Amino acid sequence: MNAKAAPLLRVDGLTKHFHTSKNLFGKPTHTVKAVDGVSFEIGYGETLGLVGESGSGKSTTGRLILRLEEPTAGQVHFEGQEIGKLSSSQLSPIRKKLQVVFQDPFSSLNPRLRVGDSVGEPLQTHGLVSGGSDKRDKVAALFRQVGLDPKFMDRFPHQFSGGQRQRIGIARAIALGPKLIVADEPITALDVSIQAQIVNLFLDLQEELGMAYLFIAHDLGMVRHLCHRVAVMLRGRIVEMGSTEQVFANPQHPYTQALISAAPIPDPDREALRRRIPYDLVPPPPGAVLREVDPGHWALSAA
Amino acid sequence: MPLLEVKDLTVRFDTGGGTVHAVSGVTYALEPGETLGVVGESGSGKSVHVLSMLGLIPKPPGRIAGGQVIFEGRDLLTMPEGELRDIRGKKIGVIFQDPMTSLNPVLTVETQIAEAITSHGLMSRKAAKARAVELLDLVGIPEPQKRVTQYPHQFSGGMRQRAMIAIGVACEPKLLIADEATTALDVTVQAQILDLMKDLKKKLGMAMIWITHDMGVVAGLADNVQVMYGGRIMERGPSRAVFNDTRSAYTWGLLRSLPDHSEGRVYETHTPGQAKKRPRLQQIAGAPPDMTNPPPGDPFAPRNPFATERCHREVPPLVQARDAAPGHLVAAWYDLPQALLTNPTGAVPAAAGEAA
Ligand SMILES: Nc1ncnc2c1ncn2[C@@H]1O[C@H](COP(=O)(O)OP(=O)(O)OP(=O)(O)O)[C@@H](O)[C@H]1O
Ligand SMILES: Nc1ncnc2c1ncn2[C@@H]1O[C@H](COP(=O)(O)OP(=O)(O)OP(=O)(O)O)[C@@H](O)[C@H]1O
Ligand SMILES: [Mg+2]
Ligand SMILES: [Mg+2]
């Protein structure tokens, strides 16, 4: 790859503040800095894992990239274009290349649509099906790709278990052959054997189609298996970022160390012995900056 | 005397597409203070089996087709709804995956926690509000005084989950049923909550049914593990026994599909776009059964490389496994340790296909 070419995604100083209460004069009295100056890149065909504290701003970061949320500050560049500057018609072709799989399988599907129609909807919107039977064929293929029996196409979301619904969501996301999928805890609700299938599917799609992922997850074992690089978030900031191996084998920030030591191990004997490194959840000091501790390995430290 | 006895619990859903055999003949006992980890395939009836014992499945299409659930000497399945409602939330705390029982978007978190306490007449409104702050603190929500007056949409996914946990334990129940309660949490918060649960268990003698997909959580928390597939219990026993001396081919496949977690494992560094194929996880071949038309025998037989002819015909009973720890039960016509001697990787026999 040409080193000068723009990465698939570049996020620059991305910031999002929520004002949760207002005083008599309508002035905000309490501000949540959900995302606080986050910067990173994702290359073509790359998987960046985003892990960290619940409430640290991982989903908000994903939503900002997808433009489901307006940033307070900062930019999102997709294939070299700053998407904040684009009109909605200019944004449309980018939407096709930028898809999402949500955390919550219950709210991401329209309860009144047959699941086959939900999956086929993006194909139809973008004029990629030539008729009813073509749509059924393409949807059936997508169902098979995510490990669902195509005969479930005519059922409604409430007739599926949580895990089955999440698979439907993934089928919908991959329908348009996107370049980047923001996957917000896509396997959290799935049972272990289906997690393996979906993670393998992510790898297959990546090898076949060069798809990139922003993979938001809590399961560090899976992150380690799937991701090329990892970023760790705490209170709206990235506290550490590097290759998966750098971050897992040589964690620098105390929060990363605490996080890794808290990951449960599927072995009762080792679980009985595991010692957690405690971390007092203090927000990173305001002046702290990411410093490169090793080539490509960054950790937050006081200015 | 067991705290909870589930006897032959059988649940069906009558849908346009046929009758879903969601739970079939589930039988087990839970001792006071016991933590039972329930794992299994998606759609295997884990949620429905607990929802149905609490009177929380929609009827219709749901229907209890048989069985009893004895809690403190009384059958929950035949109890008047009013009494069951009082047990729910008070003696049996619940933390559910299902949005039906989750947070109300138009009420503050404080109101919802306080309501959970006052509706059982346990405290005054004022005391309950103070308790709400305490509970949020207990489940590790920062700045609980500020957060308690917010609405659910102002919480992150994990914070909402923690608010649900606070409601679940608000009345210090005898039994806590948790369905994917910590799945949405980061592992530090999860560890903190699991510690809290172990604490409550010690302090109150609380028993737990902990439904999860996370085998690591089960390994760290559960005294006993129950593995479900196709609406049935496939294997049940002390955690160590189930993990280290696995007897069900489904459990075996499940454990094998996890990413390698062996100590000292070195991961290769991968470069995006590299031609080299990256390692895949072991999958269990095939798809889960259509529960409107379950296989006549062992529900896992069509995907089981060790299945015998009898597995395809006849449902195996859940019985003590041969030469296994006491209380280690398995539903299998095949003998897994024996089968692994000749087929250690679970290769599918050449002649076997989809046909059963
Ligand atoms: N309201 C309903 N109508 C029809 N079928 C239902 C309904 N609720 C559940 N089912 C079916 O009952 C079976 C058991 O579902 P259940 O939700 O208990 O699975 P689960 O083991 O909890 O799965 P998951 O791990 O995905 O949460 C599934 O086949 C599901 O499709
Ligand atoms: N609409 C909103 N209004 C007010 N605050 C919000 C809103 N959405 C998110 N927040 C706050 O922003 C912060 C980050 O939330 P976000 O959902 O991005 O966290 P997360 O890292 O995805 O957490 P989790 O792992 O629990 O899903 C939290 O403190 C949350 O309460
Ligand atoms: Mg989130
Ligand atoms: Mg469930």
C-alpha cells in the first residue's frame, strides 16, 4: 500500500459533550464528556478493536463515525473525504460503504417487518435487486452466510432468540458489501459456538472483500483473536493504542493492565488463582498525552 | 431441602409456523446458596425456562405444557398471579436480557429503583431513594448522587445494565436469576459485580441462576454448570468436572470453539491485507435445530460427530455419567471419553452427512 495514500478512516480530535441538566437560564450545569479528543486511523482491510470501561465513549465514537451523532469538535475522514462537510446526497454513496452492527439486537430490527425484508431493505434502497425473486435469492444467500436457515425469512423478529436476531442484523449490515463495518458488540449476545462462526465470518469477509472493522467489544479473548490493532478507552479518552500483541503482551497504562487482568478465563482452576490488578478509576489528567513507547504503541502519560 | 425444584418443565409456543418446543422436560434442584451457571446454544430455552417459572412468558403463544417449579414448598406455576408478583422482585430477584422487563424510558433511575423496593412494602419512599444511591454506588456507577436522577437514555449500555442489577438485588432476594447480566459490561466492572454477587451470596445465603454465554464467567462464579441445547439439559455437574471431564459432545464443541486461552500463548502479529490466512476458530458444524420440528432423538445428534444410531432415534435421559464426579450428569447414548480415544478431533465420519 502506498504510504501516502489516505487511510480508509481517519478520526481527528473527535469530541462529543452531552449536557444532561440545565439551570433556570437554560445553561448546562452538568456536562458528560462522552468522547474527549479521540484520534485514530483504520486502514483498508484492517480490524481495530475498541475496548475499555463501560461508558467510556466507545459506542458514541462509533455513532460519530456513522454520523448518527454530531460531534462537538473534531473530524471524521472516510477515504480522504471529511464527511462532516458533505451534503446528504454526497453522503449517500459513503453510507453504502459504511455499515453498522449494533449492540442491541432487540432495537436494531423493525418489529413489524419480516426479517427477510429487513435484510433485503438496503439492497432495495440502493437498487441492487432486480425483482422479488432476485431479492429472495440474495437474502437467502445472506442468511446462509450468517448461519441462518433461509426458511426463517418470513418470520418476525419476536419469533427469534436474542442470538438469532443478532445474526439477522449482521446479514443486513453485510448486504451492501461495505468497506468498513462499525461493529458495536456484535457478538456479545451470541452463544459461544455462534461467536466462533461470526468471528470466522468476519475473517472470511475480510480476506475475500478486504472489509475493515471497528470492533467494539468487551471479550478480550475475541479481540485478541480477531483484531490487528487495539485501542483502550477510559472516560472518553484513548489511554493506550498499539498492535494487539503490543497491548496484550506489554500493557503500559495502569487501566489497560487492570482490564487485562480482569478478563475471565474459561478454566475453573485458573479462575480460582487469577489475581486482579486493581485500578482506581480516576479520569486521565487533563494535560495527559499519548506518547509512543514503541513504534506504533502509544500510551497516555502526564504532560 | 432444595430452595428450588424444577420438575419436568415443558414449555411450548404455538405460532403460525408450528409449535416451538422451547423447553422439554427440564429437571433440576437448586440448593440454598448454590450458584448455577446456565450456558447453551442460542434458542436452547435458557431464557424461556426461567421466564416461564416466573409467569413472564406471553400466553398465548406461550404455554406451560407440563411440570412443576417448587420454590419454598409451593408450585410457582399454579400460584395466583398476585402472589407470584410479590415473590418476583422480592424473594426472587431478576435481571433480564428481555426488554419487556427492562428499564422504563420515561422514569428516572431513582424512581425505578425506589419503586422496586417500595412496591413490596419494604421501605418508605424517602428511605428507598437514599437506598437507590447506595445501590448505584454498590454496582459501581460513578457519581451516583448525580446519576440517580437521570433517565435511562442518558446512561451507557453498561450503566443501564448496572442499574438493572441494582434493581435485581434491591430487596436482597433468596434467589437471584440473572440472564446475561454482565454481558454488556467491561471486564473490570464485570469482575467488580461478580465480586459483589459472591459477597451477597455469602452475606445473605443468596442462591443464583446465572445465564451467560461467557464460559470464563461460569468458570469463576458457578458451583455447578448446566449446559442446554434444543430445550433440554445436555450436561450438568460441578464446574470443574464439566470443564475438565466433559461428557457431552455439545459441551466439548462449545469449549473447543473458544479462542485459545492457554498460558504463554504467543499470538502472531497480522498485517492487514497480508495474503497469509489467519487462524480460524473451531466451529460446531451445522445449524441449531428448528424447534418447531425437533429431531426425534438427541437434539444435538445431527451435529454430533460421535452420534450413534440410537442418538438419532431416542432421547437420552439425563443420568450420572460413568466414572465421573458425583452429581455429574449427562444426556448421551455415546460415551465421549471413549469416543475421543479413536476420534480425538471429532472428525465427521465420511459416511455421515446431513441425513439422520
Ligand atoms: N414469544 C415467542 N414466540 C415464539 N417462539 C418463541 C418466543 N419466545 C421464545 N421463543 C422460542 O423459544 C426458544 C427458546 O428461546 P430462548 O429465548 O429461551 O433461547 P435462549 O437459550 O435464551 O437463547 P439466547 O442465548 O439467544 O438468549 C427459541 O426457539 C425461540 O425462538
Ligand atoms: N444521549 C445521551 N445523553 C446524555 N449522555 C449520554 C448520551 N449518550 C451517551 N451518553 C453518555 O456518554 C458516555 C459514553 O457512552 P457510550 O454509550 O459511548 O459508552 P460505551 O463505551 O459504549 O459504554 P458500554 O461499554 O457500556 O456500551 C456515558 O457516560 C453515557 O452516559
Ligand atoms: Mg456501548
Ligand atoms: Mg436468552
